[in-house]
Amino acid sequence: MIGKIHILDELTVEPGRLDAVRQLMTEVYMAGAVERGMALEQTWLSPPVELYDQPNNLVYLWSVPDAAAWWAMRGAAGRDPSVGEFWAEMDALCVERQRRFLVDDPPIGEGR
Amino acid sequence: MSRELALVTLVDGADPDKVNELEESVVLGRHLPGTVGGGHYTWDGIDDPVPSGFEDVANFDLVELELIDGSLGDPGFTGEIKRTLLLQVQTDAHADSVAAFERDLMAMPDHISAIVNWALSRVVGPPGIRWTHCWEQEYYTLDGLKVDYMMSPHHWGLIDGWFDPEMPQQIVDLDLAHVYHHTDRSVLAAALG
């Protein structure tokens, strides 16, 4: 049985656009994400200082309680055109973006 | 190998007597609650086609299918659920992405044992049809679809990325038809046979 699911957004941000990405995430995405059941657990900056001539990575770690909550999040995002529009706006500020889903690694022999 | 399939949507205010006549004239799978975007019935393309004269009763979204691959885990399947997903890959999707998407779909039965029989087809007609792919499965129980398939981490953790508007690799349009109906026979055994 899979419990908590983590959602890892890795944004490789164009030089000079870190604050724009942070602002977009905070002011546009955050409230809707919480309404869809996502909890923000952590954010990271790498390298740990803003670069001026190279991209930085901004990483956002979210979670939902289980697979049913994951589908509730996914269904709500699918019904809201503003979510896709948000990511299109975000992608214009980024060199690359990935979203990964992570679960606890099962013990040896109990792999899925 | 090719065949046809149709999603049938009753028109608003359809005459109940004509609806009964339609149901008696052709073998239709009545969609179960929870289906999305595909109307009221599936005609699975292994029986006589819908006769003419019902145009004022229902709209028939007919597709011509060309099989990519399929497998019969149980050719003698006697029910109970046939599921059809009709989808549209976006026209600007890269060919490599489309091929990877098709491979991922066809790997699902390796991870989800509740999928008994399956077929993946390209939609090749009629001209102008919006659908590009048809992904069909058969299950012994409704839970096989609604629990084993939907809640599999292979589904939500990998496959759905092709459909998810939050994922960079999304190539499938959000407007799709996810329909399922009871059956007491294997449509896919007949179709793939």
C-alpha cells in the first residue's frame, strides 16, 4: 500500500529570472495547489547562490497523502485551464523543467 | 488488421421508443456511471453495424482502427468489463514522443495484472476525425479497472505524465473519451482473433 506521495518540481531557471519564478510560484500557483490538496514541504536553491551568467535550479517539494489524493489533485488541474497556462508562463522563464513523483522505497523483495 | 468502433450519444429528447428500437437493432454496450466524454454506448465493431434510420436518435462517433499490438491473456474471457479510451495526441507532438507513449501504454499489462486482454490501435479514419489512438482493455471485475488500473503507481506515476497538463512531456489532449460497459464475451478476442 502506497501512502504519502511526494511531487518534486525541478526548475532550471534562466539567469536573471529567479525572482520572477519565485513570484509566479508564490502569487499564481501556490493557492490553487493548496486547494488541489498539495502541501509545500520544502524549497531549495542550487547552486546556493544566484548566478548571473548560468542557470540556477529551484526545486519545490510537494506532497499529497495517497494515490486517491493524487488523482483528486490531477483531476482538479485537468479541469482548470489556468493550470496549463501557468506552466506555459513558467516554462518561458526556464531552460528546462521536470516533475517527478516519489514514494518510499519498498523493502527488498517487496518491490512494485 | 483493422476494424471499426463507434461511441454512440443519444440526442437530447430522443424518443424513448426509438431508443428501445435502436437498442434492439444493434449490439451496444451501455456505458456505466463514471465514464467520461464518450456518450451513452459503445458499438465495439464485431457485430452487425448500426442500421440506417437512427440519425435522429443518436450521434455515432465512428472510428476506423488499425491495430498496433494487442494480447489475449484469456481468449475465452466471459466478462465482465470492456473499457475503451479514445484520445488525441497533439498534432505538434514529436514522433519519438509518440513512439515512447505507445510503448509505455503497451507496457501497462506487464505491471497491472488485472488487465486480461488488451489492444492498442491507431485511429486511421474517417478523414478529419479528431481521435488518434484507441486503448482498449478487458477486466474480470469493475474493480480491476477502477482500483487495480487506476490506482497502480505505474499508471499515475508514469503513464499519466503523457496526459497531465502539469507535466512537460504531456502530448495527449485533455479532451478524451474514457468509457466502459458490462460484457459477457471478449470483444478483443473477436477483434484480434
